[in-house]
Amino acid sequence: MTALKGSTSESLNKALRIRWIMWLFLVSLHLITNFHRVSFNVVAGLLTAEFNLTGAGLGNLAAAYTYTYLVMQLPGGAMVDRLGPRRIAFLTAAAMAAGSVIIGLSPGAALVFAGRLLIGFGGSVILINVFKFQASWFKPTEFATVSGLALFISSSGTLLASTPLSISVNMIGWRGSFILAGVITALVAIACVRIIRDRPGEHCRAVDGSSDYQLDGEPSGPEGGPLFRALPEILKNGRLWILFLINTGIYGGFIVFSGTWGVSYLVHVYGMDVREASFFIIPAFVGYMIGAPAFGFISDRIGSRKKPAAVSFILFCLAWGTIAAWPGLLPLPLLYVVSFLIGFGTPANVLTFSMAREASPPGYTGLVTAMVNMGVFAGMAILQPLFGYILDLGWEGVVIEGARIYPLAAYRLGFLICFLFGLMALAATLVYRENKG
């Protein structure tokens, strides 16, 4: 953290301590977002049987979460720039809490869809909000490292949505599990509004009464001009569109495997039960948690975003190519490796947000990262229903306990699509022109 202008030693030291506490509360909201993003992996069979869903129907329910994400990215990024992290944290957490409770109480698929939309609305700008806070409270040369740490911590939400959620569903049912998640989110919302401060000056004022504390680098707190004034310049930036394509190609495949269809694939093709299958998804989450801080740290150390991202995406494509092209069933030990590489090869996409800040003039952190972040959810919105549609095309009429059972050939075709999306991301990375140093 750069020195605070005119600060006393007391205010500076307290700011250095408190920024991590505030940051952790913001990251905890992204943890909850990740939980909801992949929670359907465990409850997919239950929802399919209870609401008589097809594969495409389940895919649309899962993707509903991403529809509001896409719609809200640019206006949400502008809101983050204008309102600041504290108010955005409370509003987004409250929306996610309400959506989770609605899902738990829903009598039909329509309200589940509405709840997912509301969760998507709340979660749409949470990561952007984290980046906004980091731009105010951390040095630019720390940005990628801190962003990687944020993903490392928040990705534990995907772990909670595997075996722990399966245990919770067995104990209190899928409805009770979502209601409990809503209550926890509401408590975090209250804590955020009480603890978080948008800028160093807001915190330091409480220490010695001063109000002129500010980082030496990028402006802190609410920033940027009106959306209509900034948007044309941002949309004309071709480098940002390349970053958009990178995120479109990478993250959707990770969610297909870890969040919607991975458990079903193992249950249908390998004959596992849900709890056993969830253990094979955990390596993907572990790989993601390791890769996020590792690629962020390496990037800051070597002064390049492009090189570590390219290596990461090569591993991602290798994993999808293996699972799509392997003749017959993958041996179980190799399945663990593929699962890990799908996760490990994904989180270098966090570097696209550092690249977006470096490819744009300062003052619109929320807006430019929102545009790049739209690619993440475009990939999810496209791949999840597309994968379900491909499964329905390959369905051979087998139904067990009200749920459709899909054959290996249908899954392999879906995996091939994920591989092609990964190749698109890799190609976009290789053609990107990054700033020197």
C-alpha cells in the first residue's frame, strides 16, 4: 500500500490492518456467489425428479443465474464506480439472501427460476466490487496477487457446494439448505454495511479526525463519469473485447463440469451415487484454489499477464481434449487428474481484470472490469443450456426415478464443445497485445 498523504503513523498502521478485514468481508460475498453458481450440481437430480425437468430445462434453470449477470454488468459496473463498495455490498447481499430463500420455498420450477435470477442480480457485481475496493486500498503492483487470493478464498464456496451441500441436503433437504444459505447471507449483509469503508480517508477520519487521506495512485472511492459518456470509449477498445472472448471461452466449461453436469456424468456413466461422484469434482475446486493465487503471484513477479494465462489455458484445453477423445471411460486415477486440470487451468482468467485496468485510462475500474466480466457469464449462459440440449439430443429414453439418464456418447459431444471454447480463449490470449512491463 502506498503512503497515505498527510497520515500519521497511527492512522496508517490501522488502515493497513483494517483493509484486510474489510476485504475479507467483500470476498466472503463472492464465496457465497460461487456456492450458488455450482449448487445445482448436487441438487440437479432432485430438481429434475420433483419438477419433471428435461436436460435443457435444468440447463436453463442453472443458466438463469447468468442471465441477470449479463444484463447487469455494464450498469452494475457504473453503479460500483458511483456508489462505492460499502453500499453495493449491502444491496447485492440482500438480493442474494432473498433469492436463496425464494428457491427454498418455491412450489414449482418458475419460482426456482425467479430465485436464481435474483441471486444472479445480487451476485452480478460482487467481484467487480472487490476489484473496486482493491483499486482504492492496494497498490497496482499488488492487484493481480490480491485478486488471486480473493479467488482462492472465494472458491471455497464451490467446495461447500459439493460434499458439504450433499450432507446438508441429506440432513435438512434441498429446500432447508437454500433457506439456511439465505439466512447466512443476510447476516453477512448486515456485517458489511457496518464494517466496510469505501476509501482510506473514511477510515482514517475516525482515527485522528482528518479527511484528506488518499492513496498516491488511482483515485479512491466513487469515481468515473456518467455511463453514457464513458461507454463509447470503452466499447471501442478492441483489447477489452479480446479479454471478453478469453473469459467467454474459459469459465463456462469449468461451470459445466463443476457446477451443473459433472456429478450427473459420473452418476449416469460410471454408476456412482451422488456423494461418491462429488469427491471426483473436488479436485477441480482444489485446482482452482491453487491456480488463482499462483498465477496472480507469478504474473506480478514477472511483469506479464499474457504468459501465465497462456500456460494455464493450454492445460485447460489438454484436460477437455482428454475427456472428450478418450476411447471409452477414463480410468478413475486419470479422471482425478483431468478434474484437477480443468480447475487449475481456469483461474488465470482473473488476470484479464488486471489487463483490463492496464488497457484503459484510470477512473472507470468498475466499468472496464464489468465489460470483461461479461465474457465470464456469456460463456456460462451459452454453454450450460447448450450442453443440456446436446444431452437431450443423445438421450436414449432411459428414465430412473423420474430423471433422464444420458449415455457416454452424449456427454463426450458436450465435452468436445467445452474443448472448442477453450481453444477460442487460448487463441485470443495469444493474439492479445499486453503493456510492456
